[in-house]
Amino acid sequence: MIEVVSRAFADVFRPAYLKYAFRQPATVIAVANLKGGCGKSTVAVNLACELAGNGDGVLLLDNDSQGTSIHWIAQGRLPIRGQAMPLERFEDGERLVRAVAAANDRYIVLDAPAHVEAATQAAGRVADLVLIPVTASGIDLVATQTVVNLMRQARVVRRSGGPACLVIPSKIDRRTDAGRQIWEQLQQFGEPIGPAVHQRTAFADAFSAGQWIGDYAPQSAAHYDISTLAVAVKRILRA
């Protein structure tokens, strides 16, 4: 059987892909921020499940050694496949190449680790789109600027352009001043700002139940956040 690999991965890891033939590549979406606690896994898992809603195959690679996403998936109630693949160093990228080569999925979602700059850089260099969840806190805003800078460096390195970026206001509480002012603060990054994923207890409850929000609370406000984000993601990928 002929093995295949994504063009985005091939641009970065050229020596590793020479033995592969090309197919229509999977769309690779990375969810990344160097600051922990910003809702990366919530976004990654629920978005992946929403993308699977049309029958598209979705593979979620949990690159965070903490393993939140893979624990969620391991309960067996989600419509996606998952694999633990800690990404601690840029050199681990070849393992990502092999994972993409073995997959026949329409989308691959990466849940990138916090606090590992090399891993975030590697994710940016192989993704078609990077989602950057950021909460309404000063610490998150500083970490986000670092991630945005890494994505811009990746655009210089990659031969095919990209990655596109979408900054996601995350865990937003509009009752607070910070929650109301977050959009003005995010404009400083000069990247598109996506729809907010609000602070909602339904997300934590869905995790505890081993379900994604569309099964746990369909047509709820939390589900609306995720479905709206999926529409924005697809729009950017078509652009």
C-alpha cells in the first residue's frame, strides 16, 4: 500500500517524507498557547467532535503529556479517534509525519502542550490553521504574544505559506470588566479574532460525563459557542 503524507508536514520535514506519495492531505488544526489553563483541551476536543458531525473522520493527537484530551477520548463516548503523542521537542515532529501518513481522516486536530515553546513552534510549522485560546488575563496576553510571534516565524520558514491563525477569546465571562474588554485587547496581536468560547459549567460537566458538548447539551449556549467556532474555522480554511 502506498503511504501518504500531508504537504504541510512535507514542507518542514522534507527528508522524512521522501518515501511517501501525496494524496489530498488532511487538514491539520493546532490548538496552542504557552499558558496553561486557557481552555486548549476544551476547544480541541469539542471542535474535533463538531467537525466530525458531517461524517468526516477526525483524529485528535494529544501532544500534551498531561493527557487531558486523550483521557476524555479514552472513555469511548466521542465520535473521534485519539492518540497520545507528547510533543516535547521539535525533533518529535517526525512522529507527527508518520501519524499523518497512517491516517485517512479529513481533519487532524493537535492539542499542543503548554510551556513547551519548541513544541508550539513545531505545531505551527505543520498546521494549516493554529487556534490560540486566550483568557481575559494579563498573563495570558503576554503568553499569546509569544505564540503569535512563533506563528509568524513559521510563515517565513514554510514554503507553502501559512499557518493561518485565529485568536479565540476563551473562558470569557461578560459579567466582568475584563470579559467585556477582551476584544479590544486582542486586536493588538494583528491576527483574526474568532468567536468566543465562554465560561460555562456545561463544558466541565460534559468532560465528567465523558461526552462532548454536542451530545451532553445539544443546542445549549455552550454548544452554540463550539458550532460557531467550527463555522469560523471552515471559513478560514476555505479562504
